[in-house]
Amino acid sequence: MATKTMGTAATTTLTAVQWLGGGGNLLPADIATIQQSILDDQTNTNPIWPGAWDTTGMLFVPNRGVLRMLPGDWIAVDSTGFPILLSSLAAGSGGSGNWRHS
């Protein structure tokens, strides 16, 4: 098997927020949107994964483990409900990283 390239199918398929630490920069509605978007990908009904993310900076990836977010990191959720963690360096402020965001 060889490595491959990967990208999103479109520029608007991810719902995302930037976490600056403590969640003070986020509206409760934005936090809830991300929380309600993270789904259990191993269950046929794909229920919401309760407590998958909150403002403590811990991301509980369904059926896989825990990731610690650092200030400036981004959390995104794709259309299937799977969370994606991007470091602040990868996301790049001002368009300097490999990812683009609004």
C-alpha cells in the first residue's frame, strides 16, 4: 500500500470552531452545534456521542480515544458526524496553513 493524498469534497462540508482555551470565545450555541454534531460511527443509528467535546479542551473521539486541544486549535465535524482536530499551525491564521476557514 502506498500513501495517498486526501482533501475535502468541497470547501463547505465541515462545521468548525476555533478553541482559544476555556471556551470563553465561543457562544453557547456554537458549542452546542459541535457537541450535537459528533456521532457514534460504529452504531447503525449513529446516535450523538454525549460529552464528546466541551470547553475543557478535551476531545473524546468516538470509539477511539481522547485528544487534548491546545489554544488556537480548531475542531471540525464532517457530514458523517466524525470530529477532526486541527492544530493552530495546520489551520494557519491568515491563510498561512494548509486549511482554509472563515
